Amino acid sequence: MSNYIIDTPVATFQAAGKLMLFGEYLVLNGADCIAIPLKFGQDLKVLNAESDFFTWKSSANNEIWFEVKFDKELEVLTTSNNEISDKLMLLLKLIKTEKSHLFQKPLSFEASADFDLKWGLGSSSTLISLLAQWSQVNPYYLLEKSFGGSGYDVACATVDHPICYSMNTHHFAFVRLSPAVTNKILFVYSGNKQNSKAEIQRYEKSIPRAEDVLKMNKIIEKVHASNSIEEFESQMEESERLLKGILNLESIKSSKFSDYPFAMKSMGAWGGDFFMATYRDENIARAYFSNKGYTQHFTYSEIIK
């Protein structure tokens, strides 16, 4: 991590994207979750501005998708997207309240993601992490005041190994998944980007019970102990049954892939982003999903940091 100093021309920070394997939704009620940091992520460069304005530019896969210019009070002057610039303005003003010395001179921010933002791998959480790394303001404070959520994705942004995370304390422990499991997992992009905040709001209308949290924690304990793909698949299926009852939604396998011979589960918000499928033969599994129009998929080793 680089330490930003006012007179330093450039400071660069990095944050990893994430996938939650187990614990979706119930993590908001105190359940643990298992998540992995990804090879995909976002970088941030902070430069001394060449003008009297604060500027921000975001790109993904080398294509600029968002730009904004702020005045010295961090009010928006020009922007390519009002909603995004308002959220960014909020974050910068929160930081300025805590660390006003960082804004004594105009700055230029350049954020660059190396993944398709539609994938839902953490454009918001990596942004929070990058700003927190630069400013040394607590990332969970920034998250709470802006996007909301459990914070597991913020935790993933700066680690190199899978974690078991708790929202109650924002603490996590590193976990090790057996190669017998990780060598038989495929992550498939569903083609749908979910709005995490909207999904959280919808979930909050359901009534999860304390025993549901305990059931999820028991599933996660068994995931930790899984030494075979069959044991892991059993916990995938148990997790899908548990969440199906709470959300009153069909599982992804029963709704779209009932003929798939192995286990499958949603990750994060149901119905969008990526889902996880197990296999015995990687080529057969890839061909199955590609033939159904799901052409973007990664093995565990291809995607984890």
C-alpha cells in the first residue's frame, strides 16, 4: 500500500473484487459468510491536479465510462452521470470531514477496473476500499454512510485468501478450502447484474429467524470441513433449500438447469451476477453452459486472487 503525501505526484492503490460462496442474505442478520478475493479488481491513482478543480475519471477495461469535475468545496460542476457523481461527492465530503488536509490542493483521481462492471464483482466495494486506503478513513464507516451492506466485500478487497467474515464485528478469519473441492468448481456469469442495495431492501421485507442464522453457520462449518466434492455439494444444496424458504424464490438449478447432473447455487443476490456449479469434467461442464448461452465462466484457480 502506498502512503499519500500532499506533494507526492502519484499514489496508487489496489482493491480486489469478490464473490460470496456461502452466507448470502443471512450475513445481514449475523450469520457468517465465506467469500473469496478475485484476480479482478480496481486501481486508483491520485495525482496533483493541473487545474483549480478536483477531477475524477473511471474506466473499465481501458474504456472511460464516468467523469466528473468538482469545485474546491466538492460540489459537482460537470458530470457524465448525476447519480454516480452524487454518491462520489458524498464519499469525498465524508473523507474531507475526517481528513481535511488531504484536500488542501486540487487532486485528480483516476480509477481503473480490469473487469466488466456488469459482472457485479465489486465496483462499489473496491471504490470504498480504494478511498479508504488513500485517506486512512475507516472503510466500514464509508460503506455505512453510502452504499450500505454487510461489508464482506470491503474485507475481501485487501486480502489474498478466502475468508470467513462476520458483519457484527467486521472481523474475519482466513479459511482453506480443500483442493478436492476447489478443483471441481465453475463460476458462471448469469447475464444479469443485480442491484445489491435493492436486493437488500427486498430481503429486509422477509422474516428470517434466528434458527436460520444458526443453520447457515452450521452449513459454513461443514463447508470448512469438506474434504470431498460430494460433501461440498451437500452443503450447496442445503444452502439453496434454506434460502429458497426464506426468499420464496426458486433455486437457480430448478428454475433454469434442472437437467444439470451436479450441484449448483446462487451467490450474492439471487437471480443475478454469478452462480457456482460443481463438475467432474471441466470441459463437459463448460460445454453445457456455453450451449445454453452462458459463455463466461471461470474455474476457481482462474478467478481467485
